[in-house]
Amino acid sequence: MPMTRITLRQGYSDTRLGEISDILHQSLIDEFAVPEHDRFQIIETLPDAQRSFDRHYLSGTRSHDFMLFHVVAGKPRTSEQKQNFYRVLSERLHTLLAIDPDDVMVVIQFNSAQEWSFSRGEMYRPGG
């Protein structure tokens, strides 16, 4: 049950934003074993003045196209799953949309089922 906030520059078409969203979701399905219909994403496009990032910190050279994927997931994943997810997401964005891998940053946070309420003010209870 991940929820992802994708933050990137202004100027992408709705079609391109949809493609980025689809690539993220397929990567989560393939590498994080996320169910097909478990799709929760917020895409925010911001003007340059509202995006501040170091162009070289622990990376090659980030460009104006830098994007951040902040994934909050309710079930921990192994180091191997996380590494595969990072790699697959970056490769797909590069291969399918020509997004430079230096422009892709991912942050993953995990929490428990008790931190989720999907509706009706009820705490999520797996299997219940």
C-alpha cells in the first residue's frame, strides 16, 4: 500500500505526467509486489523558485529536470527489493522517456498498518 509523491518541474504535459506515473506504478508492481489496483500517487509540479536541490550531491549532475519520488510504504521491503526498485524505475524512465538517471531521486519510508486509514476514519487492519 505505498503512497508516492512525485515532485518535479513545471512544464510537463498531462500525457508525460501519466507516463511517469505508469512507469512508477509498474515498477512498484514488479519490484515491490504491490497489487495492480493499489495505486496512490500525488504528482506536484513546482516552479524553479520552489525547488532547491544540489546539482552534484552524491550524484553526477542533476539538471533542471530533477524529480523526486517520495514513497511511503506500509510493509518493509528487503535491501534487494529496494535496490531493484531504484534500478528498474531509473532504467525505465531513461529507456522509455529519456529521463537522465542523474535526475531521478527516490526516498522510501516505511510504517505500520496502524498509520493508515483508507476511508471512513477506520484504521487499516490487514486481513480484517
